Amino acid sequence: MSEYSFTVHARREMTKDQITEEGVYHVIGDADDVVVHDDGRTRYTGMWQGRTFVVIVEDDGRTVITVWQPKWRRPRRR
């Protein structure tokens, strides 16, 4: 497994949505959808432990710049 670095923003979003590094690595390695954008960044969308995450990796292929759980996939809060 490659080593990724995480921006401060990515760490903040991971904490907010309770997403672990393990989850991020899983989504990158086993994504259901991978889109390479014109700017070179790659968007990975996949599931980890029943939750869907989106991970954006910088064009260097090593820097995770943001991570989130799409609102349309989040369980409802009670």
C-alpha cells in the first residue's frame, strides 16, 4: 500500500465525518468510481464499512486534499 500525505483540510474533514485513514486507503484501493479531472486530480468514490466516501487526491498521486461523505448517502441523524 502506498503512503499518502493528508492536507490539514483533509484531516479536518475526516475528523468531522469520522473517516479513518484505513477507510481512505480502502476507498482509494477499491473505488467503485474513479475520475481523473483535467487538472490532474483524481476523485475516488467507494464504500467502507457501509458508508460511501469521496476522496480527492492531488495530481502528484500522493496527497489527499479532501475527503467527505456525500450528504445523499449519510444516515439520518435522530
